[in-house]
Amino acid sequence: MKKLMAFFSLAVICMMFSVTSYAAEEVTVTIPNFDITLNGEKIDNVNSEYPLIVYDGITYIPMTYNLTQFMGLKTRFGDRTPRLETPNMTFFIGNSGTRTDTLVPDVSDSPNNKPSYTALIADYDIAVNEIRAARFLDNNAEEYPILNFRDITYFPLTWKFAHESFGWDYSFDNDSGLVIDSRDAFRPVWNEDYIWSSFRAWQTYYIYNDECYVGYHANTFNGQTDFIWGKRGQEEKSIDLMDELYSLNILDLDAERGRSLPSSVAPSLDGSVFSIRCVASGEGDGDDYVTYDLKIDMEKGEIISAEEVSF
């Protein structure tokens, strides 16, 4: 427990450093005047150290240790490039694969009874179910940006985050207020260690929906030809497509036209059929590449089509 509290304290200190080291924009927030129920437990916002808040008409949820454990999430915060002079503070959040049955409240010494409070628009890097820096959240472009209140990161309960990213069910009406349930959420578990690692050759990326997900590697080097297939109600399994990928000379996945050039078409998942654009080596010498649109039936574990793409 002491180690856990020390770790949590360190995370809070890091969060404070991030907020106070930059001129983050201030915004006004309020405490909700309606009931909030999370996984069947009613939340006491008045006496909470980290209450849910409202900004611009949207309710925000605090990503504290206790609450994320209860909702089935995991977080990590720290400098991913410690050797640089300027800290590159990054906050990761994603599915943990487990959750606690009871919420441990963070009780405040004084009630939240002011008409309004001040929060900050988060100015550190934010990774939501993502481990590639190039695809981290652009908080400045968000209609409802991630906030920082009392040195804790807060996420807006929009469809984009609450359902698409976290897989939660939620509803609101005048009688019950805001009701959120994460107990039936189905999302892959990302390995966020790669964000803070200098060795990123073996990372796995995911595409997912409410019923299934696919994990894949960025290239086929060193035999990285296995895919991960997860489906609700079934055990996750690994599918090795080495022979099929090598027969097409596939080099990079989620790419097009040449080495390390990102695909302009995002991977997609339709039922058990996973579609992804790939780069293969051509028959010529040097920079001779072929682009394919692959379709893989994950249930059967086989490539069902490879259509060459022209530009």
C-alpha cells in the first residue's frame, strides 16, 4: 500500500509540474446539479475531492486512480523523452482488462459549494488507446478539450470518449440524472510501455468496435506476421499469417506507396473481416514498391483478397 501511495503521489507531483510549467488556458467549470451514478453507485459530488464537473454544457469525469480502477481503465503520466531539455509530459489512458467492484471515494475536507471553479485546458500530450506519438490527441482541436482540475486529468463524457474510446453505456434523464455503466465494456488492452520506451519495434496496434478487435504490427520484420483476434465471449487468439504475407512480399502495414509512408485509408473492421492497406516490395530494384488493400477474415485466419492500388 505504501508503494502504491508513493507511486500515486509521484504521479500527482508530475501532473502539477506539467500544469504549472506552462501557461495553460483557464476555463470556468461548475459542479453538476443532477444525480450521477457510476456502475450502480451514486456519486457524492458535494463532498468529493475530485468531483465530476461541467464545462460548456458537458459533464467531465476525473481520471483518478480509484475511479479509473472502478471503471476498468488504466492511466500513466510522465516524461517520455527525459533526455531532452524540455519535458515531453504524456498522459495515457486505456482499458485495463479488469475493474474493482467497489468505488473508494476521495473525500474532501470541505464541500464543493461554490457557484463555479477554475480548471485548465490540458497542455500535455494525451494518448487515448494509442501508443504512436503522431496519433496522440490534438487537444487544441477538440470541441470539448481534456481539462485539468485540482491536478487531475478530466475527460468529457461525449460519445467519442465515453462510448467509442472506453466502450461505456450511458444515459441521461430528469429522474435518474446521468447514468454510466462500464461493466460490459469490451476493448483491447494496450501496452503503454512503448510510449516510454526507446525500443518500439514490437509494438502492437489495435482497431476495435463493441464486439471484436484486431491487433497488428507495423511491419513484417523479424517475423512480426501474427495478428491478434479478440471477440466478445471468446478467448483472445493469435493468428500467424507469415506464409501469406511473405508470398505477397508485404513489408509495412497501415502504409502506402513507399516505406514508412502512412496510409491515407484507415484500417477497418466489418464483422470478422479486417481491411488494411499495405506496402510490398516490387520486382524491380531499389525503391520499387507495390501497395495492396488487404482483406483478412479473422475468424478463418486467412487473407481473402489482396487488391493492388494505383496512385
